[in-house]
Amino acid sequence: MRINRTRWVATGVAAATTMSLAACSSDGSAAEPTGPDEPAGPVSIEIWGWNAETGEQLVDAFNAAQDDVEAEYVLQASNVATQTNFRNAFEAGEDVPCLVQGFAPLTTMVVNGWAQDITDSVTPSESIYSEGALAAAKVNDRYYGLPSGSDGQFLIYNTATFDKAGLDVPTTWEEYVEVGKKFKKDGVDIANLAGEDPSTLMNLAQQAGAEWFAIDGDRWVVNFLDEGTLKAADIMQQLVDNDLVSNETYQDKPALYAYFDSGNMASTTTQWWSLGGYQTDMKKSGGDWAATAIPQFEDATEPVTPGRTTPAFVPVGCDDPDAVMAYVDWLASDEGIEAGRNKESGAVGFPTQIPDPSAYADDVVPPDFFVDDAEAADVIVDAQAHVIGKFELGPDYDAWFPELQDQWGKAVAGEQTFADALAAVQGFVASDLDDKGISYTLGS
């Protein structure tokens, strides 16, 4: 285990050196310098999160596995409760934890002065993590977050629905639209776009290389109308204009799953953690589904998979980021991954932060749902290998995301174009940053 104790004893080095220059033995000869003592006992760190299933279980296993760090898990009631409790502790300057589960975009943590630069602690461990996990932990090419796996998107499709229509599964988004037009002749939707959920647009924008927020020196560059975003918006526009999608809401899960299960929806993009719900609630079509890589854009030079996350972070005020990193590195080890196995269900969290999670893919493929379980596992692993991870969400995500939801809903309903919706969101962001006194420029 890599524990760098230098920072913990540095303050004692100068004092010890001074003392050694003056100290003499009882016979007047110079005493041999002994150097600083190692700290007595393990370094203690406090971890905050809302993982009621395995959070404490993982910390207990870590403590039993080594002697250098003693971790304590403080269970929070929810994401919102974590944010509230952290704000209170941080503002009071007391009882600030050393590791906090990510409750907002990393840039928000940095702009608010909450997350410290832990580049020196993360860099020695880079080989343990996937490129996407490392990318997600960076702001302006410095590590302010802990390497965190982003759940790679892939496509699942109803083989019975495709076979009945005699259609091939599309491999590009442009083909996806054309296949959707053919399905529509038989009254089948190619996908579902919920009016309250703009994540599909965000995913396609990220996949197309969009950069809604970037940091340029001491200011933000805001651009919801860049080439990649407009390319994604055009796909959405074609799907809506040609009436190729349904608009079932995620707020009524029984009705949503019944529709997914009906055979009247041909495909959906998803991620590994949704599969259990599909297997439980889609009994009629169970065994008819197959997984494949998410479609790419026609001009893509290499396959990329959309995927974002909110990394955990080490707050400013914690003196032991190396100890935190020792815990995070252990979580990515075989021992740590196994320690997270749910004692009741036997399920293990898919380790999306490591370069090759293939050994754990079978654990997240639900039985009796896919036509070919092994193929589905390969698709899930491949999605992780190409996950992007990085997608800046700016300094005011909590403000602009509800606006995006509202504008997206109007576009899905055909009340405005997706390009107009994005322009409205950009205008909202500009106004909000003006009100907050945050420097920015608008991209061209």
C-alpha cells in the first residue's frame, strides 16, 4: 500500500534538525541524528456518503486489511443531506471530513473552494484507473476529484421487433434516424424521449465532442451552440419531426416499463445499472433483448462512449489526501471490489473505474433478459473501454439544469426547435453568471 507520510512529519523535520545541531552526548561529543519519528498509530480519516448498503462494510474491510489508515464511514441520509451537512461543517471550519461522495459537478466543488488540488496524491496511482475515470477527476488538467468510473452508455434492442420488421441494427446515429422511419410505418417507435429528461441530448452532445463549459485562464467559456451540440440537436430534431419516438415519462415507472415491454419500442440507450430493473419489470419481452455498441456519428474517427459522473473529492482542510488515496486505491483492487459485494443479494458493484472490468461483467448481466449473456457482457466492458468521462458542467449547474429540462420539454413537444432550446439555455446561463459576478465569454 502506498502511503506517503512526508507531509505528516514535515513540520518535525526542521525542529529535529535544529536540535541535532546543538545536542551533545553526556561526554560532550555530538549526538547521532536520529531523524523524525514516524507518527504513532494509523492516520484517521472520516468518509461521508449515502451508501447504506455497503459503505460501512467497505470501510470495515479496508480497516481490517491494513494498519496505516483508520477510516470511519459516516452515513448521510441522501445526496441533498450530504450537501447541506457539508456546507455547515465547511463554513464552521469544524469536523470537515477527508472524503465526500460527489453530490454536485466537480467544477462546482472547485469554484466554491471546497475541493483541494490532490494531483500529487493521485498521479502515482494513475495506472490503476481507466482513462475515463482519470478524465472525470480533472479540472483544467489538475486532479480535484478522485478517479471515478463513468457508466458507459450502450444500446439494447428488441430482437423480436427488429426481426419482425426485417431491419438491421443501426451503427450510426444517421442510420438510427432512417431505421426509425422504417419502423414508423408499422407503428413502432425507435426509442423513447421523456419530456423531463434531457440526458439523451447531453449524451449525444458529449459523444459528438461538445464542450458546453471550458476554463480559459480566470474565466469560463460557455458554448451550448458548438458544432458537436448542434450535431446532436439535429439528430433529436429529426427524431421528433418525423414522429419516430414516444414520450413516456420516467415519473410513472410501471407505465414506462409496460411500454418498453410491449414490443412497440425497438431500442433504448442505457447503462449497466439499469439492467436489473428491466429484467424485473419486462417479463413479456425478457429473453428478446440484445446489447450492442451505442451508435456513432458518421464522421467519428474512433468509437467513443458517452458517460459522466460526479467524483468524490477531498475537501480543503483535510491534511491527509494520501491516506484518502490509499483507501480509494484499495477500493479498485480485487480485494476491495469483492469487499463491496452485497451480503444479501450477492451483487457486486461493477468497477467502472478500472481499465479492465471484464472479470465482473457477468455479475451485472441479469438472467433471462438477453438473447446472449456473454455478448451483452462484452458490450458492457467495451462501453467502459471507450467512455469519455469528461464533460464540464460549469459553475452553476444547479441553476441551469432545470432550465435545460424546461426547454428540452418544449422541444420534445414540438413547441420549438432543439437549437432554439439550447440558445435559450445559453442565454439563461449568461444572465445567471452575470448575476453571480462570475467571469465568462460566449463561444462562437
